[in-house]
Amino acid sequence: MQSSLPSSDDSESSETIRYKLRFPRKDQKDTIIYNNRITVSNIPAKAYEYVVNGKSAIEWIIERYQITVHKESGIRNDPNNWAAEVGNPRYVLDLLLNIVNVSMQTVEIVEGLPKVNFE
């Protein structure tokens, strides 16, 4: 797995660092576009085998960490704001990278477990 990150001395506008996690295409899940400057690539297909609530953990994170606006109240839920409030603008990126890693490790552990027959 690789991620292309801008160097720490790059000056960016607040709009540039905002993310909208997405796949380049529906059928291309080896790459996740974090924003217009950061891309995570070479994600093994095996990482998607770790499933939580009927979805891969990676897809669950992508779905949950989107900017949304509640139709009735107009309240905007923007994880970018929370990350800025806690002083960690990389929070969602680090979470995504950790989820890919944990997914791979979990699949490997489960595959290594002995087969159990229940009668």
C-alpha cells in the first residue's frame, strides 16, 4: 500500500486539505482518493474481505466519513471540522490507513485459524 502525500512545507488553502473519500471508479478499489492531492494506492483486494455490518471495514469508513447535511434541520456534519478542532488534520487519513492495515492483519489471522466443525 502506498499513499502519496504532499510535503509538510507545501502551503495549502483550507479547501485543498479538505477530503472527500472516494474510489476513482466503482470497480477500482485498489485506490482511494482522499482529496485532490492525496491518493492511497495499491490496497490489496484481501483488505476488503474484513467485513463489518455487511460491508468491508474500508468501505464503512469511506461511507461514514463523508460531509453530510441533514435535510430537515440543515445541520452540516463535516468531519474536517472535528479534525481541525482536535488539532489533527490527518485524523481521517490516519484512520483510513490504520483500517486498511487492521483489515489485512485480521484476514491473515482468521485464515490461519484451524477449521472447527460444530455438530
